[in-house]
Amino acid sequence: MTTALVTGANKGLGYEIAAGLGALGYRVAVGARDRARGEAAVKSLRAAGADAFALELDVTDDRSVAAAAATLDGLDVLVNNAGISGEFGPGWEQDPATLDLDVVRRVVDTNVYGVIRVTNAMLPLLRRSPSPRIVNVSSSVSSLTWQSDPAVEVGPIMAAYAPAKSYLNAVTVHYARQLAGTGILVNLACPGLVATDFTGSVGRPAAEAAATPIRLATLPDGGPTGTFTDDDGVIPW
């Protein structure tokens, strides 16, 4: 049985990624900080025919991540989806001139350190898989090329969230370089603006946005690694 772990999978985009992988026959570990919410998501996934189970997992907590890794007897796919935006001002703005450093710390701890923490804990399991895949969920706002081009509309200034995703991109490239030749493919997925609690229900349906993460999670052996793509193709760094 091929097993996939999706973090932050009890709702929104993570749930739809889990549902999509479940529909493809994967056994899905639903990573969630709150066990009750994880169990509720699992109940819904099972009702749809998926083989799913809840995995209590707080990506910001070393003990929680280590315990989750110890629970698994094997892992083939890791989708690092859990993330937070941090507090926004009017119009989703995070002004760098007035930004609370505690907000930055919380965003980076979840969106970057959390990915590193979970990935490193799961690597021993992934190394035993015949076709291991790691997918890190990023965002188009992480693109420094687009952010620095006045002709490109990339949304409001988000001085905590966007740079944290840029940091995630950079770390992911180093994972891809380090793991080159091992069979572990490591890629970044941009789901676009998704209608979830994260965005105040603005954007496209989460089920539609899950397509790129699912595609990268199910790449064939010898597929690309170290890429950053959305539904339309490559996103500039």
C-alpha cells in the first residue's frame, strides 16, 4: 500500500489534496494539530471511499512531529501543506515598516521551519520507499521576479507571508540538490488563490487548486525535481 502524508489536511486545500490522493488509491495520513478535526476529516474521506487515518501533528512542535513519524510504518509521499498567513492589515497588507516581529516568527516557524522539521523527521521513511515524493506548497507571491516587476500584479505587500514562502522555495531547492540521485523528487506547488478560511473564501475551489500538488505527488520515476510550478507551468523564482 502506497502511503501519503498531507499536513494541515483536516480542511481546505490540504483536505482536497488528501481526497485526491485517496481517490487514486493512496492510503492517506491526515495530518492535523487537532485530533478531533482530523478524525472528522477522516470520516468524510472514508465515506467517499478513501483509505485514510488521522495523524495528530503540529508542525511547530518537535515532539509532536517525532511522535507522528514514529507512528508511521512507511511513507511514500509527503505533502507539506500546513501554513499560516500571519495577521493582516486592511486589504491583506503586511507593512514591513510596522510589522510585528512576533508575527514574522510565527509565520516562518510554521511555513519554513515546520516544513524542515517534518521533512527531516520523515526522510528515513521516505528513503525506504521505491518512489518517494516530497511536495511543498508555496505561492506565486514568493516569486522575487514577479514581486520586483511593477508590471506584474502580485497582490498587496505581505512582508511576513510572501518572504516566508520565498524562504521555503530556497530551502526546497537545497533539498532537491542534496537528494538528487536518491529517487526522492522534491518540488514546489503553487495552487493559486484558493477559496478557504485562509483567504476569507476568496479564490477558486480547493478541489481545483489541489491539481498541481497531486500531480507533483504522483510524478513518475525520473520525473523533475527542484521545480516550482502551477497549473500553467513554471513560475519564475
